[in-house]
Amino acid sequence: MPYLSIENISVSYDGNRVLDRVSLDVERGEMIALLGSSGCGKTTLLRSIAGFVMPDEGTIKVAEQDITHLPPEKRATAMMFQSYALWPHMTVAGNIGYGLRMRGWKREAIERRIAEMLKLLQLDGFAKRPVTQLSGGQRQRVALGRALAVDPHLLLLDEPMSNLDYKVRLELRHELRALQRRIGITAVYVTHDREEALMLADRIAVIDAGRVVQFGKPEDVFHRPGSAFVAGFMGADNALAMVRLPDGSLILSGPPGGEPVTAHFRSDAARVGAAGDRTGDHDLRFEGSIAQAVYVGQGYRYRVRVMDGADVWALADTRIDEGTPVSVAVPRDALLVFARTAAAGAGSA
């Protein structure tokens, strides 16, 4: 049996359905990411698990116990908020031990548990430090320590790194993942950042308009998206309306009888070359001109205008002036092809 079971959960606000019959199974010790854009319902789902939002229908079970209608304090979950929600008038130790005091732990037991958390989170020597004197990364660790101190069955994290700068965020992602694996806690992590989801999660649930549209291992969701929406959200945001001929070849426009499809691909898979370059028999190639150039450190990212005014993004190692005619090549195995009339079911070109 799954450790966390979410079965057909629906939530509505003012008559608008925010979650629509969402179902997920999470194994013990697994970290899953709820990935989606703002307003898709991912935080509502997390808050439903925590008990802050009561669903209109469906059930939530932990270790086969139905917790759907239990208050938050009866669920043995701990939630880490985007803002961290630390008490500014308390020290590091005071914040970490807050939940334990609320649960009636004895002073000696609280002090031992705080010491364990400080060591676990590499905050030794910070016990008496006011949280207002900490960096963003240190505050994040304190908030995590407060959540873990109560020994929850489930750790729920609502975009806890979104307020940190990139370098600190990258370091803490690795720390959080290593910590979660070491202590073996089951965790649900909300994010709108696909890189964060790919780095942290055992499995990713992509949510769109209140529904889970794909749930699987990071490499499967990234390389084998189940729909045009997931392909775009996972970075294959180049999308060209094309026609697939009976022999399987793809062209930008074709004769009657061809299958209308949309070909998605990532900019790092597409390369800009000289106009008319036809080397490489297995590449999808089309002609266009440079509409915009962006330097990205290890080369240039170009917006290329192709026929019918469509734009695609592609890479090149050298600087090319705007307006220059070019060709764009995309390896066949980098293409994600979907029927244009139904945004489901990836195919191969």
C-alpha cells in the first residue's frame, strides 16, 4: 500500500473548481514534486494534505489512516512555508523548539532535540542567535529544523527556496535532497521551477488547471512528456506547426493527406548554421533569418524567424548579426511530436 494516498480530491473556491479529482500515490521515504505554473492548484493540494483546506470530495490517507477531515494538529504533518514564518522575537533554538513546547515536551527533551536539529542542519553554535541576524539560507535551515523537530510522518514544503538567490538555492537543493534521503522522511514539495523539481524529486506530478496531467520519474517526464503542455513546461518550448508525410518525414507545409502535427524541441537541441547548409541527413532543417541575438555565456541564443512568421530559439557558438539568413538543424531524436488536434500522446518523428 502507498504511504500517502490521495484519491479523487476536488476543491472549489466560490464555485470555481481549483482541484478536479486529483489522485496520487506516494511511497514511504519518497519525495515528490508538485510542479506547475501559478494558479494551477499545486499549493491548494499541499494545503489539503496539511489540513488547512478541506476538500469537497475525495479522501487522503497516510499509512492507510483516513486523515481527510482531521484538523492540522492531528495529522502528524509539518509544513514549511514559502515565507518560513519564523518568530522574529525568538532565537534559533526558540524557533526550532516551538512546536515541541506546544506539544508539551519536557525542557530537557526539547533541548536534546534542538541540539540534534542544529547538528543535522550544520547550525552548531547558532542556538542563541536571533533569527533576524541570519542569512536567507540559514533561516531556511531553521524553518526546516522546526518542521523536522516534531518528527512528522509527512514533510510538506511550499516553494521554500523561491526567495533565495540562485547560488544559495542551488546549494540548499543538494543539502535538502541529501538530508531527506538520509533521514528517510516522506516529503511533498511544491515548486514552479522545473530545474528544482528535476533535482529534488523521486517523481514529479505536473499539474495544469487543477489536474495531474503527468506523474512519473524526472527523466521520464523530461524526455517523454505525455502531452504538448508538459513538453512546453519541461523546456521544449519551441513549437512548430508541421505536416507529417506518409513516409514519416516532417515538413513545414505539405500536400493534402499529410497529418497535421506540432513538433516541440528545446533550444539547446537546435543549432544555427549557414543558410542552405544541408549536412546531416537525419536532421530536421528549415531556413530563416536572425531576429534577435542573446549572449548566454557559453555561446549565443538566437530567435530565428522562419516561414509564416513563426519564431524558434536555437544556439550557436559564434555571433551572427540580426537579419542574417541562416538554417536551423534539429536532431530527429530531439523532436517531440504531437497530433495537432489532440495535445496528448507523444510520437517520434
